[in-house]
Amino acid sequence: MSLSRRAVLTACALATTLPFAAHAQQQGAFPYGKPVRIVNPFPVGGGPDGVSRLVADKLSRTWGVPVTVDNRPGGNGFIAIDAWKRGAKDGTDLLLLDNVHLAAYPSLFKKLPYDPAKDFDVLLPLFKTYFFFTVGANSKYKTVGDIVADAKARPGKLNYGSWSVGNPVHLGTELFKSATGTQMEHVIFKETTQLYTSVSTGEIDFALGSAATAGPLYQSGKLRFLAVTGPQRMAAYPDVPTVAESGGPKGFEVTGWNAIAVPRGLPDAVTEKIKRDIEQALTGPDVQARFKSFGYEPFPVTRPQFEQFVKSESQRFGDVIRKANVSLD
């Protein structure tokens, strides 16, 4: 073989092997040069979806790989969870979970298609939100105390709405009934838009709603917010009192929150990197602006603190579900 021919072959060999060598080098650290997917149980366009897409964009820049959001709504979130369980087990498939998936469904379902203790390693919450007691603009109720008084005077006559059995609005209102010793009828709607429109027209007496779901009708003057289910007034809604200030039970609190999970058993270095980079993404001004627009709040806690919080929420929801004798099996 001539020297020139050997040189050409050597050059070709180097040209084909160098990209693989570079790829192999990338394989050493998460995300291993692979695209990353965030499996999302929510539909496109909602608050959780918007936040997850902003975070995905920032992670893509940090990790140098595509990070996409895969929306799999419906089926109580089970469709998304199943898709995630069948996906990658190296951390390149992340899962967005709602608080009911971790804290309520284990008590609501006798048999779940997932095991929170075995399938998930929940790294961190993305945000939390509080709910408002919403009534129509022309409602006779001016305070939460008015709702309590009327419910006690007419047991079982008042109604409230939500979009399913077992969601935070349903369980939060069951908690309210338990705290006040009242009885009310639960009316289920197919979607949140229909629900809060029915509240605004007086078809439904009241419903708990977040700034993301009920905010547009509130801003247009068709709904009133009687109180917020947080420990203090929200900065974005300073004129809306707490439940206790509005004549309701003291210490009454209902939160919604979303969290990011990975498969159990990943190396600590991988889980810590994912957690650290997501925390950094959440500090961006565009993410904070999105939080404000949807009434979300940062939820900065350590992993042990969050684990303890989930346990306490699970106990509280479990007690409410058992007392209300609610089951989806």
C-alpha cells in the first residue's frame, strides 16, 4: 500500500472515530449526551405546564441537550406515570407529579398502578399555591363565616364544585367541612372553565380555586375571592383576607404543589445534579414572573424537610378521605 493511500485511510478512520470518542466522553456525566424528557400529567397551556416548559428550556441550555415536555393528561395522572415508568431509568426521563399523586391517592385508591415508596425518588417541589374561596359577584356570601353559618342552618343544601373526586379542591373542601362540622353537596364538572363559570352565575354556591384557574373571572369582576387558604395574605392579593380573618376556622390551610421525581436508585451525584440545576432554573426572573401571574410561590426546602412535609400532608389527606368515606376503587 502506498504511503499516500495509507494516509488517506488513516485520515478517514480518524474522521469516523473522533465523533464517537467525543460522544463517549460526554457519556461520562449526566445527561450522558442524551435528550431529556419531562413527562407531564397536565394538559398544554396550564400553569404547571408553563412552568415545566420554562424549566425545560433552562435545563436544555445548562445541559447542552434537548429537554422536552411530554404532556400525557388524563386518567388521574396514571397515563403519564405509566409512560414514565416505561421510559429511561437513568434519570433522563423526569416526572412531574401533583400533590394528590403522592399525598392523597395512596389513601383514595385501594390499588394504585404505582408505588410511591418504590417507584419515585421525589427530588424537590417546583412551587406551591394556595386556593381562594370563590363566589359569584352577586353572591349573598360576603365572608367564609357566612358560608359556615348558612351550611349549619341548612345541612346538605349548599353545594360546591370541583373537576373530579380526589383533587385538591375536592379534598380541601372536605377538610373545610370536617373543620366546621358542616355538610354540603359535591358537584363535579368536566373542566375548570365550566366549574368557575357556574360559580360566577350562582349555579354553584362556591368553590375553592387558584389564581391560575379562577383568576381570569376574578379579574373580569365575575367572581369574588372571600379568603385565601394560606397562613397569611398573598402579596399579589393583599385585600383578600385569610380564612380565619374571614370568619372561618383558625389555621385552615390548603395547598397545591407540584414536584419533580426520578427513578429510585440513581447515583447520588446524578440526583444532586438534577436537583441543583432545577433549583437554579427556578431562580430565573422569567420563572418568578410566571409564578406571580399564576399565584404560585417558591417552595425552597431541603429533601428531608420535603419528605416530612409529604408525610404530614399524606396523614392529613388520609384522615379526611377516611372520614368522608371517599374511595375510587
